[in-house]
Amino acid sequence: MADATASGGNTSFSNSNSNKILVSEKKSWKNFFSYLGPGFLVSIAYIDPGNFETDLQSGAQYKYELLWIILVASCAALVIQSLAANLGVVTGKHLAEHCRAEYSKVPNFMLWVVAEIAVVACDIPEVIGTAFALNMLFNIPVWIGVLLTGFSTLILLALQKYGIRKLEFLIAFLVLTIALCFLVELHYSKPDPKEVLYGLFVPQLKGNGATGLAISLLGAMVMPHNLFLHSALVLSRKIPRSVTGIQEACRYYLIESGLALTVAFIINVSVISVSGAVCNASYLSPEDQASCQDLDLNKASFLLRNVVGKWSSKLFAIALLASGQSSTITGTYAGQYVMQGFLDLTIRPWLRNFLTRCLAIIPSLIVALIGGSAGAGKLIIIASMILSFELPFALVPLLKFTCSKTKMGSHANSFLISSVTWVIGGLIMGINIYYLVSSFVKLILHGHMKLLAVIFLGILGFSGIAIYLAAIGYLVFRKNRESSTLASSNSQTADTLPREDIVNMHT
């Protein structure tokens, strides 16, 4: 295969028909099974090691008080992910391709750079989480585990030659493995059901750090690379191009995403509940109490072993390993679609994975060697902040494109849906921006730096914030182009669905 290909959104990369997923034109509930798959690949981003780290801290510090944030974030995520799926289904092009068609060269290039940074940033927690899991299971030093993650993911990526359907089943199996592990942990840690339900449905923010942790929980739920990924994965199905066929596809993808995100929601609730029950147990030793004050992925293993039992630590490690490995696979595909969409460039997935993994491994390895497990844990938090910072550059184009009748035709968001999605998107972006600005201000005021350094950093930092806000403003207020990319029933795009470059990802 050529390293670079002018895809134009419709290029076939293989003549193989073995992996095509065809949806019957006959209206039936059985069609739902043809749509089952992409939601589970997308749900992985909601249960990656970065989410686990934030969940553990939330439960350790505030018990079940912040569970309602997970409920709100999961509902918001379902709405946003359904928009990404709708964009791909209706237009036959994914989000990155729409950005290339919509924006001029410079903004498009900048959006690509930001998207690539997001892919690398999401890969860092996955690398470190997998390294922690290998350390828990086999006592392998974290820095060696970081190196091994590159090889393990390449082995798993070799499985893609069996087709996207098999890959979807593998990811679904890993998701259910994670769920089973934490449900067992939940059973033996015995959280109070009444307290858990109260935390889920009664909003509360008590304590100085509760707001910051709540923002971290919300920011960790919606990932920018996930929007690119979901809008591309739905193109692997050949759906009827009638109005009713498209509506059925959008409806079933919504149900499928809801099912997958419900599993992810249960897992996140289980992690917080386990952490909350264990760290608030009355029989904790002083050492375990100290671990709960600054709980991370690595300390959680020792804590569970001491409080619940050795098998509990191993079960947590298995869940963490499944999370890290599945997340890296979906991250690789997100990166592939980002590169193909923004640059009209396609490279082999193993090479794409190698490049992305090298960019993630280098900082992870350096931090693991110098700072050990504690430093690696802090790097996960930094990566999560980067993803929060970059979310508007994927979310704003998605909201604008799905509200556009030029692009979506009769399937464009209604006024009510548009209003709700912009409110949700605005709140998520506003919370993330507040978190970033407040963190920077805290660094300036309490960083114990010299006055000259504070002035220099303040000017540099606030100038960067101004540029950042201006870039978001440009995306929000810029008018969409008038040219239509709607995939009608008689268009070339519709005739070439499903997209061969999506179906045959191993090519």
C-alpha cells in the first residue's frame, strides 16, 4: 500500500469484501446487532487508566459524594457521542474529514496538530497504567513495563488482520472483563448501598478540593480523540441510504452507545465505591490511611491487598491491564483517522502505533526513571489536563457541523437539540477552561517563585490563555461554508459505503 493516498473521503484501500458489515434494508429490530460494536470501542476512553486514577482519588477523599458527577458526565457524554455517530452516518465522512473540507490550510493544520497532541496525551496514561499493571502482576519495574507496552500493543494490533468485527468483539470482551473485576471488588469491599445511591442522585460539593476533583472527573469523561474515532467507526457499516434507513441507523447507534456507556458508567461507579469503602473503613492501619490521602493507581494495589486481600490486588491489576491495552488500540485507530482526515494521508496502523507510542513512551520512561511510581502517577494528571485543554477544538466543530442543514440536511439537530447540546458543550468547555486558568493562577500565587519569574510567567501564561480563548472564539463564531457534503441516496459517497478504509484498517 502506498504510504500516502488521496482518499477524498471515498477511496477504497482494499478489494476485500470479507469484512463488510451489511445492514438489511428490511426494517427489523434484528438490525441492531449489525450496529453493535463501535460504542464499545468508544466506551474504552471512559474507563482508561486516567479515569481510574481520578475515580480512586474521588472515592478516597470524598467517599461517594462525587458519584453524581459521573452520572451527569455520562449523560452528557452520551449526547455528544451520539452527535459524532450521526455526523458519520448522515454525511458519509468523519469529523476530521469535515474539518479539512471546512477550514483553510492554516486552521486545518493547527487543528491536526492539536488532535495529534491529544492522541499522544491519551496514550500516556495508558502506557503508565499498563506498566503499573505489569508491576502488580509480575513485579516488573515500572520503567521496564513502560518499554514492554510498545511490544504488547503491536502484538494485539496484529489481531486486526482478522477484521474489524473480531476487533470489536475483543474490545467488548475486555470491557466486560474490567466490569466483572470491579463488580467482584465491589462485592467484597461492601459499600453502603444507601450512601452510594445518595451520592449518585444528590449533588454535593463539600471541602476545599471537592470542586477541583469534580472538574477533573468531568474533564476526564469526554475525550477529544473519541469524537474523531466515533464518527469514523460508524462508517464501517453499509446502511440503507433512505431517510428511514438513516434514521434507524442513528437511533440504533444511540441505543448501542447508551448500552456501552452504561457499562462504562457502572465501572466508574464501582471504582469510586470500592475506593470510598476501603479508604473509609474503620480498621485501616496508619500506613493505609496515608496511602488514601494521595491515592494513585500503584498505591491502590497495595491498599486493596492490605485491606481486602492479595487476590483483590491481582484482580485490580487484571482490570488495569485490560483497560490499558484496549485503550491503546482504540487510541491508535483514532490517530489513524485523524491523520487521514486532516492531511488526506494514510500510513500503516503498526507504523502509526509505533510513532504515537514512541512519543508517549519517551516522557513516561523519563519520568518513571527519575520520579518512580509517584512521578508516573503525576504524569497521568498532566496528560488529563492537556486533554481538557484540547477538548473545544474537537467539540466546537462537531456541534457546528451537526447543527448545519447544509451538511446534515433534514437530519440536522433541531432547535431544542441544538440548544441542549450547546449548553452541555459550553458547560464542559467552561468548566475545563476554569480549571486550567485557576490551576495556572494557583501556580503563580503559591509557586514560591521569585518576583521576576512570576511576572515573566504571568505575562507568558495569560498571553497564551488569550490566544487560546481567541482560537475557540474563532471556531464558535466563524460561519460554515455553504458547500454541501451530505451523502444523499444517489451520491458517490453513498454508493461507496461502507468506507473500505474504515473496514479494512489492517491494510
